[in-house]
Amino acid sequence: MTHKPPGPKGDFIWGHTRLYRHDPLTFERTLAREYGDVVALRFGLRRAVLITHPDDIHKVLVAEADKFCKSAVYRELLSRVLGNGLLTSDGEFWQRQRKLVQPAFHHKRIQAYGAVMTEQAAQMLETWRPGEVRPLNRDMMRLTLGIVCKTLFGADVSGDADRVAMALTAVLELVDVALEAPFFLPEWWPSPRRQQQRAVRQILDEVVYGFIRRRRETGDTGDLLSMLLAARGEAGDRMSDRQVRDEAVTLVLAGHETTANALTWTFILLAQSPEAEAHLHAELDIVLAGRLPAVEDLRRLEYTTLVIKESLRLYPPAPTIEREALVDVELGGYRIPKGTIVVIPVHVVHHDARWFPDPEKFDPLRFTKDKEVARPKFAYFPFGGGPRICIGNSFAEMEANLLLAAIAQRYRLRLADSTPIIPKATITLRPSSDVRMRLEARSMTSAAETLNGANAQYRVPSG
Ligand code: HEM
């Protein structure tokens, strides 16, 4: 076993922190290209490795998952606002909480959420007018926020949506700013950012404690909030309101921004890929014939699901996963000492030509069954994997497919500006500025007629 993986020489004091934080997407891609599947880095005094081979990723996330914990950087920064919820907790505490929250994501329950998803999409579409230019990223954010609050907490946030959305965006911006700084200031450090952090917490607390108060008044309605409030630990103890708040805020944050970004990138990609767009429209017209989509339709909306998969490949909404080694481990033939931060750049692996030839091309047909089984499992993992796999993965897939179908059935979205849309990667991968799109109303028949032979290997189902 070789001792140290190859890697670039870093700054004497900061190591690679500044380069990494400044533009992680470019830095990670360059590292993988120049140094291979395991690259040694240093963040200040902390050793780190970047890993990009599916076998090593499988080892960290699945086979030897118990030898790793979440990395301190994300855990500490996020927990300043999210508290101790599923995303930031670890060990036995995390295990107990995951068991408590998991039932809200069981297959049967998720099926029932489908109606809320399309209902909320229909409400949004009522407010759209053909010909207008809209900030799609904001519309998607408001829509997915409404859906996560309604499905999991039975709460209608339409009155509070903008305030909550602003607070949640501020959470991510605070984390961005902290990540871009060469070192982390402790939480008690007096700074304007600390005040902002407190203001954000206050808005989220007001709204979420409001959900909790109302659910206490109405009693058990069978939603996630009722389950969290009723749950008892082994000693018969209940979760404190504070813990319920932390789980709720975590789910609201993790459950809306990611899916909203996925949909925004999907519409950008479709606007730039007329063949794929025509194929999608044809499928929607044939399968739905003008109806709003329902969960039962998803089975037949095959091309729609391929479009979402390919969009999650090109723009994985959670672009990087991080862990910290709890003991010495071996990765790619190198000994990785205890305490090393392991960086898994999902977006680099998703753009690797070994698994995805012509990787920058948007090609939904990469995800037909035969092609999927030919790739290693961890060549594509937008939802992570192993015990800490995204708890909302089926929820998100269903939501993304239903919303894409509901919107694309009615509108063709065109980019209103010619300036390129630059992705910004921190905790999530989002457009660095508003995505203004023009709404063109569609007529049903034209799409089926324009379907050409380019995608003929994939058959549109008959009505
Ligand atoms: C396209 C949408 C989504 C993507 C790409 C995504 C991605 C991810 C990834 C990669 C992780 C694992 C992070 C790690 O291993 O460190 C994760 C965890 C998590 N996600 Fe998602 N997610 C999405 C949607 C959702 C939704 C809709 C919810 C909830 C309603 C959700 C809730 C969570 C939670 C609570 C965790 C932490 C799970 C744990 O550690 O036990 N996510 N997500």
C-alpha cells in the first residue's frame, strides 16, 4: 500500500482551502484530470483526499460506511441554523432520528403525496400567462417549498412562502460566505453575519413552531409532524419541541431547494435541446392527452423519467458529499489516516467519460435499462448511497417527474436572455443568477407531429 496519494502543492498556511472554496467545480475537475482517482489535498492543518472512482465511493458510502462520519465543516456550519437534524447529526442519535422520520417516506405515503404535488403545480400554472417572462428558479423554489410544507407538515405556507424562501436562501448564502472564507470564525465571534444568522433562525423558528403549535391543537392528522410529536424513544421519552423543530427545518431546507434546482436545470437543458424537448412533449401528449399527470401515469412516462435522470447527472443538486475518516482506511491502494476529510465530487464522477461518453452532451437515452446496468453503481449517485442515502429520494424523483410533466405539457420554456447561466456550487448546485424564461403556450398535437426519427430507438408509448 503506497503512503500518500499524488496531489498539487498547496499554500504553506492554507493548503488548498482558498482554491477549493473559490471555484470548487473547476478545481475538482482539474484535480481529477491531472492526478487521477485519489488526490491528496490539505485544508489548513486538515488532510483531505478527493476520490472519484466508483469502487472507492462504494467503499466510503456503503461497504465501510461505519468507518466514516459526516465532515465537521458541513456539520458545524449547517447546524448553526438547522440545529441537530438528520443532515447534521451522527452516530446513535442520527440512527434513532432516521428511524423516526423514515415512515413518512414509505412508498405508500409518498404515493399519497402525488395529488398534492400536481395540485400545487396546477395552482402555479393558473397564475402563469403565455408570453410572459418569469424568474423560473424563484417559481420552482416557491412551488417545491409549498409542496414539502403541505405534504410533510399539513401546513399551507402561501402567506409565509416568500419570507421562508428568503430565510432558507439566506441560510445557504451564509454557509457559502463561510465556506469561501479561508478559515471559519467561531459561532460566538461578533460579526454582521452573526446578526443575520440570528434573524434567519428567528424567521424559521416562528414558522416551524407555528406548525407545531397548530398540530398540537388539531391533534394527530397522520402527517410527519404528528408522527414526530407522538414518537417515543426507548425510555418512553418524547422528542422535545426543539428537536422536532430541527428535523422540520432540515426537511424543509433539504426537501425544496434541491428539487427546485433540478427542475430549473431541466428546463434550461430542454430549451437548449430541441430534439429531446420534442420527444418529451410527444410522450406527454400521448400519455396524458391533456389531463394533469397523476402518480399512476409515471410508469408510462418513461422518457420523462430519463430526462430527469440525465438532468440530475449533468447538474447534481448536491454536487459534493463529504465524510471524515474515523479510523485509518485504504482507498485506491493508499493508506488514508484517521481524521482525513474525504471529498466525493458527485459532479466530477457524473462527467467522467469512462462511464458517460461525450459527457457534456444532454442525452436522456443514456439511462435506458441496458445502459444503466452496464455502468458501475457509483458512477451515478445524485442521492448519495448507503445508510445515509437521501431519505427523500423517491419523494424527489416523483415530484420532479410530476412537476416536469405538468409544466411541459402546457408550456415550452425559452431562455429570455442570451447570457450563459453559470452554475454555482456550494452545498447545492444552483444558477448563479435568476433564470428568466419566456412562457410559450403549447398546442397538444404539434409536438406529436414534430417528433422526428432522432430518438427512434426509444418508442413513445401508444395512447
Ligand atoms: C433532487 C432532489 C434531491 C437531491 C439531489 C438530494 C440529494 C441528497 C444527497 C446526495 C444526500 C446525502 C448527503 C450525504 O451523504 O452526505 C441527501 C441527504 C438528505 N436529503 Fe436529499 N436530496 C434531494 C431531495 C430531498 C428531499 C425532497 C428531501 C425531503 C423531503 C430530502 C431530505 C434529505 C435528508 C433529510 C437528508 C439527510 C439524510 C440522512 O443523513 O439521514 N432530500 N440528499
